[in-house]
Amino acid sequence: MGGLYDELKSANEEKNTLNRLHKAMGDEDFKDFMKAMKDPTISGRAIHAALVRRGIKVAGASTITSLRKTLNENL
């Protein structure tokens, strides 16, 4: 494939919230994040607050809630 395909694929990956979070966190923290996302005893607001404290940009707690819903539907 040509360069345009690679550019479009890269742009799509940058828009993907999970990919952006993974890059911002690193592997170990991302594993903990995913574990928390699957744990119903940890609120979306708590996850969002922890990310913000670590300097990781997330649009809002509602973004975490939506992402969590999508992840858990796909289990």
C-alpha cells in the first residue's frame, strides 16, 4: 500500500481513545487501567480522576463511562 493508507491508518489510531491512553500510560499502567475498567466497584469518575492526577488527558468522566460500556459489552 501507499503512503496515504499508512497516514490514514495512523490518524485513525490517534483518534482511538484506548490507543491514546495506552501511549500516554505505558504498558504496566494500561494493564491496571483495563483491570479497573472491568471492575464495577471502581467508578468511572474515580478512574477519570486518577488519570487527571497523573496528567493524562481524557475529555471527561463521561468518556470513561462510554468507553467502559463499550468494553464490557464486547466481553
